[in-house]
Amino acid sequence: MAPVDGFNINLEHLLIRYVLNELGAHGTVSNNVYAYNPIVNTTHHDITIHFHSCQNPVFAAYNHQLHWLAGHQI
């Protein structure tokens, strides 16, 4: 958990949902609770998420940005 605009956000849940749903990553995860349960932006503010992954043997480096609207779920 980390505070964002005074509201606690579960960053692990956000990362899992973001990667699976917004980036369309496939595969398995060890935390199925977070994988299958949406997370809602309860901060009353839009949040911009910047995602960067480094190049590795399987994937090229990747940059992505998402505007997570207040009250919306991922």
C-alpha cells in the first residue's frame, strides 16, 4: 500500500491488473486474487500511470502510459 493524494492504493494489485488488462500480457501469476478482481481509482483524482520495462531475452524495452480516471476500474 502507498498513499496517492491521501488515499492508500495497493500497488501490487494495480501492477498485476495493469499488466494483465491494459498491456494484454499473457501467462500465469501467483496472485490470482489480484489478477481477477478489479481495482478502482478511489482517489477522486485522475492518475497517470507510466510503465517502463527493460529489454530482456523475451521482450523488447517497452513504454506505456495510461490515464486512470477517478472512479474507474482496471
